[in-house]
Amino acid sequence: MPGQGDESVSRGEQIQAAEREAAKRRLLEQAEAERVPMEETTRAVPDRRWRRDRPQ
């Protein structure tokens, strides 16, 4: 009865695939919850520290 072993392997693979999908979904939901809006990341902030630190 070699067919039974094949069925248990495929069932195990199905379970692993389902767990991977669930984990991926959780990660995507967490990333979306922690996402910073694009407007806040592209705002220009003047940074002139390099001018003060340069020897003259």
C-alpha cells in the first residue's frame, strides 16, 4: 500500500501551504496596520548640518 504514504505527504504539504498562506496574510495585515502614509515619507526637511561641520 504505497499510495497511503503519498496521501499523507500531500496532506502534510497542503497543511504547510495553508499555514504559510495564513502567516503571509498576518504579516501583510500587520504591515498595513503599521504603514506610514506616503505624504509623510516624502516631505522635504532641510538638513544643513553638513555646512556647520565643514571646516572653513
